[in-house]
Amino acid sequence: MSLDAVLARLDADLPAATDRLLDLLRIPSISTDPAYTADCDRAADWLVRDLQSLGVEASKRDTAGHPMVVGHVEGDGPHLLFYGHYDVQPVDPLELWDRDPFDPELQDTDQGQVIRGRGSSDDKGQLMTFVEACRAWKAEHGVLPCRITFLFEGEEESGSPSLVPFLQENADELKTDIALICDTGLFESAVPAITTMLRGLVAEEITLTGPSRDLHSGMYGGVAMNPIRVLSTIIADLHDDQGRITLEGFYDGVPELSDAIRSQWQNLNFDHKTFLGDVGLSEPAGEKNHTPLEQIWSRPTCDVNGIWGGYTGDGFKTVLPSQAHAKISFRIVGDQDPDAIHRAFVKHVEDRLPPDFSVEFPLGKGSKASQMSIENPSFEKALKALSDEWPRPASYIGCGGSIPIAGYFKDLLGMDSMLIGFGRDDDQIHSPNEKYNLESFHKGMRSWARILHALTT
Amino acid sequence: MSLDAVLARLDADLPAATDRLLDLLRIPSISTDPAYTADCDRAADWLVRDLQSLGVEASKRDTAGHPMVVGHVEGDGPHLLFYGHYDVQPVDPLELWDRDPFDPELQDTDQGQVIRGRGSSDDKGQLMTFVEACRAWKAEHGVLPCRITFLFEGEEESGSPSLVPFLQENADELKTDIALICDTGLFESAVPAITTMLRGLVAEEITLTGPSRDLHSGMYGGVAMNPIRVLSTIIADLHDDQGRITLEGFYDGVPELSDAIRSQWQNLNFDHKTFLGDVGLSEPAGEKNHTPLEQIWSRPTCDVNGIWGGYTGDGFKTVLPSQAHAKISFRIVGDQDPDAIHRAFVKHVEDRLPPDFSVEFPLGKGSKASQMSIENPSFEKALKALSDEWPRPASYIGCGGSIPIAGYFKDLLGMDSMLIGFGRDDDQIHSPNEKYNLESFHKGMRSWARILHALTT
């Protein structure tokens, strides 16, 4: 079947495809906040209808949380599964957005046109690159190129609590020859890439309670221990002066890079000065004996994602608060055990609690890191297809983020995954003013058309 | 003139006096929050009208911030100045209040009746004890007992920015023989007291900025320094493992207690187990070589009054924030220099800033500690009057809080102050569910009648 006709149709249909994406972006499907439950449902309905318009037998499937969207279309050749997620991150601090995050628009910028709005890059825009490739294929050829199963999740940004049970209960239905996942990025905004190494995540929200009520610091200061001071010590002690994480046994299971991978990464000529300079930084801050690229792709890290306690409004209030709170997460790699790391973190905190203090660990969840096995010939075919579309040849890369889905596909369904995406480092995902370059969207759908062609001919 | 008649009238008029206080408490005069500017103005108007009803020539006086209320009444004998403040602390966390903080009421509790509401103890209820004593005196005798100047401030809870200029510009008008200040407490809720030792305050709000925007911790974690981690280290390093504050030169000017004062305080038999037990604590947390009472009254301290940064809403967001914030204050004693301490704090922070980080110090203000000279015979007269009213004899005490007004009266007007108040340790000032015992209100106004009588006969 002709690839050129499909590519030409994608070019011609770009304005309409953009309008469809803007329509989906207008739905504020923030999965972590119960206030947006109905919106998540609405986004799922939107996708069911869109898949049905392609002749896909699609439906919304209930879970304990937000629904899954599952669709099937029959065909010859390999059986592919495509995964994306329709939920998005919260939008605060709202005042830092230049416009309503859910009133998206196409904007002219000095890097060309971009689609601005929450979810444009993570992950609705990326998800739609595959759907649009299928739409053009269907329009040209009357059928999709092969047997395809679609799986769209609505809880990726809130820890995917329903994903594992859903995969277990529907394993026969969802197992295919290979999974395609579109939730990653280009390398340095230019080189197309297949991500083969992903970090895992251990996340916890701790609440320290000291005094039984908020106190006046003039009356109790000094004699009553301040929970913010205790929390600060707990956080300050998480790293040593070499940038290493101090939890007991934390580095158990962290692999050393092979010489082959290390030299391949050196060849990428990663420009950490530009990477950091784009966000106002000049000095890499991680482990001193690892390069910045190694730090991001292959080393475990710890970050405080939020902290709060006491009086945080305008003006001054000399309160000594009863409680202090922090959201803390660890990115893990290789064979690091999320449960062991959570236990070591609990011990780290409890060892630093003064008398009379208590602490809560409500989450306690984690996911392992993933490493793809690239022996499957589909990887080389996809790499070549990507190289044909973009000005520079494609590469296998690592990724600092955590996309546990690939690990679940492997462990629960015995299925390899190819992580291919078109996001750029400056897309500001999880931040105000998220955007997706129109080029990413356009070349992204063209890339999928090429990959579908490569995998089915 | 007869004291007994005044006391009897105060007893008879207590329900009406309570209604008047509830009326004043309904005005949400939160000085630190610009949203309540009109309410602060309304509280000042209320007091002007109330003083005028006592025959006082009273008026609202403009400042750069909230207005002062000043009143004068002529008379024989000593010229007294009475000071109180009509502004109140913010009320958050609002959800911890059992009722609307500005819908006050009289409640029955196991410690008798209390007046519940923001400002009931700090300082509207205390301020009104003096006004009610004057009202009863005027009703019985047709005139007030002596020449009195009233000064009510509206910015005490927000650092009193207009106070010093106002005192300087109106020094001739406001200088009297002695000042009476009602903004302190009983000793251990039972012993009436004149506070002769007050700590000063240095307060600052720091904002650390690292990356120029919020980042995704999966993409930048490790390689980009997290401002919350830097802030935590800054806070953790403020104390050593003996509970001492580590700022360079911090203890310069901190006096050692005289043996006389030390033994007087030992005689008070301060029960720190009850003091701490009331707020869910058992172990004092301050400097290890000082008793809890010394820590509260005579030692400098440092507290974090608020901290915030990153994502603090429901659920989890793996953000690496651009900024982190903290409100930090120091209580200082003796001859400690607030400016020097602020400079040492700035150095402490700047020494710990990583490359590329910046920090703001918007406040930079402080007040010295105060020590009253009790040679003035008014002190002994007031001590005896208090002892006559309450079941246990009155005592000179220290106070952990900061009431810079006494220092300003001394430095700017050359005037001694007597700090006499009727608050209790469990009044929850600056906290949810603030209250003032009806006994404090009732015996407070009776105490002022006795003190006025003692000072003028």
C-alpha cells in the first residue's frame, strides 16, 4: 500500500487534525483532583467516539478510578497495541500561565507554530499523532494497515492505580506482538529517538505532627520543637556533600553503564550547558562522578516536589505550627527495589523524629525501572522509519522520567514496548504554559505512518 | 474616691461589657492582609466612638498604614498613657476553628465561661478591660481618676510599620509619666504579673529562586538543584545539635541571668511538664544547658513560621519547583543587635546558595529586647493592687513574646512602661479557637480599677 499517499493526506489534513486536538485539549481531564472526575469521563467519551469514526470497535471500560478506553480493529500482519493517556497534570500555579490552560490555541513563536495548552505535549498531542496516522491510512486505503488494539489510560498522571488490575483482568484481550507507547520525546529537540531505558518512581507524602496545635512562637519558641525544622533536617540529610542519596542500601541494584552504552551516549554530544541554560542554570547539581546525561538517564535521584507548613499568606505571623508536610519522590534505575527504598526512607524519617513527634506515610507506592530488549527486529525497522522522516538519524536513548506502563506490559503481558515520542525538552510539561510544537505534531503523525508501513510490509 | 463602688459597678455591668466586646470582635481587623483594610478602619471608628462616650476627646489619626486611635482626658494626679492594639492575627487554617472566628460568643467550658473568637485575648479583650474600668469609674464619679492619654494601634500584628514615625511626630502629645500596656498574660494562668523582660524580634521572608521555571523532576531531577532542598539545608543548619543557633556572633549581647533573678524564677516552680503537656509535648527542645523557663524568658530562639514551595495540592505532581519560600524569625534578648543578626542571617543564607541561585530578603526589620526598670514606685503600687484582686500574690516575670512598644516608649519618649495583662497560656492567641476567659475579662477590669486607684491616691 502506498505510504506517499498517506503522508500527503496527513499534510493536507493538518489544519483539521489540529482543530481536533484543540477540541480534546479543552477538556480539563486532571486525574489527580476529584473535582475533575466528570471531565476525565468526558475525555474518554471523546476518544471512544473518535476511534469509532475510524471503524475501531471502541468502548469506555470502568475501573475503580477513571475509565480506560479500549478499541480493536482486525487486520493482517502483526498485532500492535498502541498506548497513550488522556489525563493531564494539575495547572497550578495558575497565575504563571499566559492564558487559560484549557483554552488552547495555535501560537506563532520564534521556534515556529506551537499548540499551547495543558496536555498538548503530555500526552494528548502525542496520543493524537498515532490516531491521525491511522485516520489518514484509513482514508487512503479503506482499512488500517494491520490488526491494532488501542489502550488509552486516564490515570497516568496520578500513579495509575487501576492499571495493573485492568491489565491482569484483561490480559488475553490486550496481549499483542508489540506495544507502541507515545509519551516520550525527541533527543535535544532534534534527533528522533526510541527510549529504551526508563527510571522507576517511589513517591511519598509525609506529614509530621509535633505540638498538638499551632503555637505562638514567642511563648513556645525554643522550648517546643518546630516541625518545619525537623522536616528540613530530614530533607537536608537525604543527600551527602557529593550529591549521593544517603538512604541505607539505596544504591543496591544500580547498574554501572556498559562501556558500549557509555560511548554511544558520549557520541550524542549532549550539550548540558544548553539543557541547563534553557532553565536559567549553568552548573549540574547531581552526583559529582557522573556526567549530566548519565545523571538524567541512568542514575537514581531524589526530589522534594512540594513542601508546606505554618503561615504561608501575605504578611507575617509568628506561629509555631503543629504540622509540616512534604511530597518526596525517588527516581530509581536498574534493579533497585521500590519497596526496599520506601522502607529505607521510612527509617530515615523515623530515625530523625524528636520525642513526641509522629509521622504518616499514606502512599508507600513505587514502580521499578524498565530496560527494553531491542533484539526484536521491530526496533530496527522503527529506527529506520524515524530516520527517514527527520533531518537527523534516530537513536536509542534513556529517559529520566518514569513510564511504568512499559514494565507492566513486560511483566504482566510478556510484551515488548517501543517508546517513541516527539516531545521537546522545552515543552514545559507539568509546568505552566505547556506547548507542543506543530512540527512535533505533524512530523509525529508522519513518523507513525512510516513506522506502520515499515512494520507491515 | 470610692474603689468599692467602682468594683461593684463593674460586677453589675459585666453582661453589657461582654456584649460591647463581642461587638468589637465581630470586626475582622486583620492588619497584615490588605483585604481587611476597611475593617481595620471600622474597628478604629468603633473605638473612637466608645472613647467619646466616656468624655474622652478621641480621634482617628492617619498613618501610612492603618490609623491610630488617640484620646485625651484631663485630670489631676499622674498623667498615664494606656496602650492596646485593635488589629488581630489572620485566622487560617480556618478549617481548624470550631466556629466563624468573627462570630464570637460566650461559651461554657470546663474552666468556666470563655469569650471565643479571634482577638478575644490578643488584644481586643485586654484593651477593653482598661476601657471598662474607666467607664465604671466615670459612671460612679463623673470623671476619670486622673489625666489619661489613650493610644490604640492597628498594626501590632503586622510589625507596626507606622508606629515609630507616629511616636516621633507626636512625641510631645504622647509623653506621659508612665505607660500602661495591656498585651501580656498571667503567670501560669493563676498568678497576676507585671512583665519586666521582653524578647525582641527579627523577622524575614526569604524566597530562593533556582531554575527559571518549574521543571519536570523526571527530566531535570538530580542535574538541576531543587530549591526546597537548598532551603531545607539553610533551615537545618540554623541550629547545632545542642539546640544553639549557629549564626556568626548570634550570642553577642545575650546576658547571663543574675543569681537573684535565677533564684526568683526557681521559686515560681514553673511546671514545664504541664506547660508542654497541654500542647501534646513532653520534652523541652531548646538549649540543653538552660531550664525551660530560662529558654522562654531569657534566651534567644529561632523559628520557621511558614514554609512553602512546589505542588501542595491533593495528589502527586512530580514537579521540581523554580522557587521555595520560608518565613523565619528570631526572638532576641538583652543587648543583641537586630541589624547585626539580620546581617548574619543573610550571610548564613548566601553562604549556602548553590551556583545560579538567587534570594530575596524583603523585610530585614527587627526590634531590640526590652528590660523595664522597676525603680519607679508605680510598679510596687500596681503589684500590690494586683495582689489584692487575685487569689495569689502578683510577681514580676519575663515573657517570651516581643512587644516592641515598650522599647519605643523608652527610647523615643523617655517613658517607662508597665506591662500588665490577663491572658492565659491556653488562650490560643495566633491559633484557631482563640478565647479569653470571662474571669480574665472581669478580674482584668477590676484589676485596672484597683491600679488606677492605687496610682492616684
